[in-house]
Amino acid sequence: MKVNTCLGMMLAFSPCVTMAGEMKYPDGRPVAVLRMEAQDQGVVLKHGDGPGQCDYLGAREALIFEEKGVYHLFYDGAGPKGWLACLATSKDLKTWDKKGPVLDFGKPGTNDSAAACSPWVYCEDGEWHMFYLGTPKASGAPHFVPSFPYLTLKATSKSLAGPWIKQPVVPFRTKPGTYYAHTASPGHIVKQGDEYLMFFSASMKRTLAIARTKDLNGPWAIDPQPIVSPEEQIENSSLYFEPSNQTWFLFTNHIGLQGREFTDAVWVYWSKDLNKWNAADKAIVLDGKNCIGMPSVIKVGKRLAVFYDAPGGTSTSHMKRDIGLAWLELPLSRPEQ
């Protein structure tokens, strides 16, 4: 079994260990037994010094993209009025230039009046399409943590740097009585044939599911079932395709339980078919006091960069997080038993 170099620091972010040596959560939610080896570089972007105090209370949920040799890191900046999608750019993934928010709050009563964050983007025919999380609800001052419903909204731009123009489009919505009753928030987009697949976050219990469309400016159809059972307790998606073995690797953050629920690890699932996933085919990529989940990946040379939320110490707070970076060697393969 391959062991992650970061996993010696399992502390508060781990399921308990039974007398028989099995890993378990108090409520019996599934665990990942295998581990994928990653090397942790640590924090690469600290919160607190963004323009206009845009991230003075935290920087989290990094989403990494590249355009014309420049890396664009979108992240949720916790600012004076709430959480907005912010941008930082870099040519080496070491030195970052913070640009500030790329979106603003919607007018009172609109779907993004309390938060406009967590953007996933896709470029088609020279136009960038942004799908971001909006919500009309958040906790009170000073933290303004976004709360349900989490909705998927849309904006467009001619470049990753913006300006981003919001569109009067709701790609899909939450629906009472379904597995996406409270959350239908954006995720990684992949084109397969003439169809786009988005691996979005859904909840009553947390899981990932596929929404489909043939028109990025039109409505999306949601699959009747998620890709894995909501018992898995996962959210957020970032995919990498390994050409050497024709395998998709889906990185996601896991929700753990120890007194209360919190993001506790980065997990990875694998499949050769985007439309078929086996919950048993999974492994831990990062956990411990350095990492609290929220992964985004991108190929850099012969390695895969894994960005993640780095809360520091044993904190499980939504606030005062930084952005960390770890590395996986390529080609990527499923962990050995």
C-alpha cells in the first residue's frame, strides 16, 4: 500500500481507529482504505493582503486554470461584506499577483446577493464560460459564511482575467425531494462528443452528480442518480485524464465527522468511463493538519499540481484558511492494494 508523505499528521482530521485496526467514522460513513502518494509543498498563497481587504478573513477553495502561459487561481475571498470569487495570477506557481474580486454581489433579493464565489470555467470558440456558486443567504457579520441554497449561476469573458459579465441564465436549480434539494453548485466541466458534462456538488447528503448540455449558454439536464451514493459524503470536483492508462481521476473533498461535520481530506476516485463510477475505487490523497480538502488539479510538466485548503494547525474553521499545494508524479495510476 502506498502511503502519503503527509499522512503522519492525522490528528483531528481523521476517522477513529477501532480495536481491530479499522478506520471508522462515528456514524459509519464509508472510509477510503487506499492512499495515493503525494508530496506536500505547503502554503503558497496566504490570506489577508488582497486588494480592498477582499481576503482579509480567509482564502479558500482554489480553482486553477492556465491561459497563454499564465496560471489563474480563482479562490473564495472572505471580505468585509461576504465571499466573492477573487483572482491571483502566476507564471511559476510560487509568486502570486492578487487581482481582487472578479465578481460582485447581486442586488438584494437575487440569487447571488449574499455570495458569488467558487467559479469553474470552460473555454469554447474563444469565449470563457464561468459557472459560479451564488446564494441569497449567509451567516451574520463578520464572517458571512454562505449558506443553503447553493446555486449554479453564469458569467462570460473573453479572457480569464476578465472582465466577467454576468448572464441572466440559471443552468440548473435545486429541487425539493431530490438528492440535490439543498445544493446544486458548479464543478469540473468535460466535453464528451458533442455533449458537456459537469460534475456538480449535490446535497441533502453530499455527493457528486453529472449535469449535461450541448449548449453552454442553455439549460442543463441533471442525471436521475448521482455518480456515487450520498453516503460517501463528498463535494467539489476536479478531474484529470491519464492518457497512459486511459483512466479518469476525480479529486474531491471528503466531509468527516468528529463531534461535528467538516472537510477533512482530499480523496480521489478513478474510472475508465466518465459515466460509470464505483465508490470502492477510491483513495486518500491528503489529510492531516496541513490539509482540509477542497482540491483542484492541473498538469505541470511531468507532475500533477494539487491545490487545497490549508487551515493551519488543527483548525476546522471556515475562516482564515490559506491555499496549499502538493504534487503527484505522472503518469498517474491507481494505488496498489
